[in-house]
Amino acid sequence: MLKLPGLIDPHVHVREPGQIHKEDWDTATQSALAGGVTIILGMPNTKPPIFDSETLDIALDAAKQKARCDYGQFVGAGPDNAHLLPTISDRAAGLKMYLDSTFGELRLDDMSLWTPHFEKFPKHLPIVLHSESRTMAAGILFAAIYDRPVHIAHISLREEVLLIKAAKEKGIKVTCEVCPHHLFMTADSPLPEGEGLGVRVNGRKEVRPRLATQKDVDALWQNMDVIDCFATDHAPHTLAEKDSDNPPPGFPGLETLLPLLLTGVDDGRLTIDDIIQKSVINPRRIFNLPEQPETWVEVDENAVYEIKASEQFTRCGWTPFEGWKVKGKIRKVVLRGKTAFEDGKILVEPGYGKNVRDQ
Ligand code: DOR
Ligand code: ZN
């Protein structure tokens, strides 16, 4: 039996408020615990988006009632809320800025709208950027100009990891995360298709950033030392939505993160220390998160099994990794002294989870 610290996932779309048919604070945190994750940080592209004190309270109230693992909640950068955010930043996980197009309404196209956020948001918390390719380069330039930390979400391209490496070498305060789907899949990976889709686009493949080429995936693996965190970008949408004419982008990921990483260890591509650094130590430092006493995950390292959506706790009802054979099964999760998950069952109640900013 392998014992690991509880993992931190700094990138989770909880969907509450507003879209709880996809997920809510209860199912997202059950999914987390079943995946060995004991802290999740929720993204602000909800309905309504989390962009001021009132909307932050709506999300935090729901989390307080329902969360079964510990949590934080990001606030989102809008065109005219930069002056509001410093006063509520202590209650937030950090600031998320959507600089490229994705699911939801929070997109800042005009660079002049970025400036007040870079000027005003407190420097002890990172600004997290959804910024791909050249937009990412612009975000790193802002970090250099304003001399403040930025964290690049879900990198997927060779050119991105190489630029981050160069920026780090120059002392720019940039960190980054990578998602399992960008490490283990390419645009050519076969994914299950919805029945009767015919020649139509396979909506189950839609994710932002898109799945990339083998050359990109290879570069991520080769530059693993540049990558600070693993993050799932857990983005649940129902199968009916994914198989519709207008499929929203996003994959669920909380329950497949650790089994996939452990399979990477079994393949000799990762070490257990990589997992601890990138899923516990680095995210705790970057996002200023508290230690969780008496918290650990027990894994049967040798158990080989198939990933099945029917065994998952996420409400969305599917996984892009359906049928994948993985090695390493999570048997037990203890969170702050209490067994929270054991042998496929969640054992803590809604409300057991704590806000990481309350302590
Ligand atoms: O694929 C994605 N889905 N990428 C994002 O950036 C947002 C997410 C979502 O909220 O569904
Ligand atoms: Zn996301």
C-alpha cells in the first residue's frame, strides 16, 4: 500500500451556481475525494459568473453547505470589476482571467482591460490566465511589466512550455499547470462517440485548449521540470450536451487524475516525487494554501483496472478515458483525521469541507 498526501487540484469547474445539472459542490467534492484530491479550487465561469462580493458569497455559501472536501473559489476578471476585487481577494483562491475564448462569458479581449487587474490584484495571490499560444506570451509580458506572479492554466503546446522555460530563466514570476488529457491524449486519440452521430463532429473531443499533436505532447513530457502543477480542468458537461449539435468544451477529470499519473509512474515516465511536488507542494506554495493535518491517501499500487464512468461520482456521467486500463487504485482517503472515502464509498457528509481561506 502506497501512502500519499491529499492532492490539491487548483483547477475545477464546480458549476454551482447555475448549472447544477452538470455538477454541484456536493458531487464535485465527492468526485475529488474518490480521486484522492482533498482541496479543490473552483473556477468562476459559473452562472452568474463570480465577479464581485455578492456572487462570491453565493458560491461560498453553497460550498459551505455542500462541500465534502476542502475548497477555495476564484473570482473572475471582468471589464469593470478590477477596483472591487482587492477588497474581497482575501476570501478568494485568486483571480482568474479568461483571455481566450472558452465556455462561459468571462472573456477580456482588449488588452487595456487587463491592465487594471495587473495593477490592483494583490501580489501574494497569483493571477491565473487562460491564455493560449501568443496570448500566453502577452500574459507573461504583463507579469514582467507589473512584476507580479502569473500562473498559466492548462498548457498544451510545445511553444508554450518552451516560452515558460525561457521566462523562468529570466526571473519572470511565471508558473504553470498541465492537465492529464494534454499529457496522455493527442488530437488523434480515439475517443468514444455518441450513438447516431454519423459524420458530425465528435463533441466528446471538444476541450479548450484543444488536444494537441504528438510533437506537443512529447515536449510537455520532455520539459516536465518546467511544469509546476498537475491540474484537471475538471469541466463536466452532460453526455446529452456533449453529443448535441453545439457541444460545449470540457472533460471531467477529478477521478482519473491520480490513476493516470500512477500509470505514468509504472511506465517509468514519472516518479512518485513528481506527483507529490506537482499535486501537493507546488500548488500549496503557489496558491498560498494551508497544510491539511492528518490527511492522506492510500493507494493499492499494483491494482490494475479499467476506468468506467458508471463507477464515478461526477454528475456528468461520462469520461474521455472510458475503458482505459490503469494501474493504481485509490482505496482510502483520510481528511483531517476522518476517513472520507474507502472502498468506493464516500464517508463524510456535505458540509465537512472547509474553506481554505477561513483558517
Ligand atoms: O474545455 C474547457 N472547458 N476549457 C475551459 O477553459 C473551460 C471549461 C468549461 O468551463 O467547460
Ligand atoms: Zn478551466
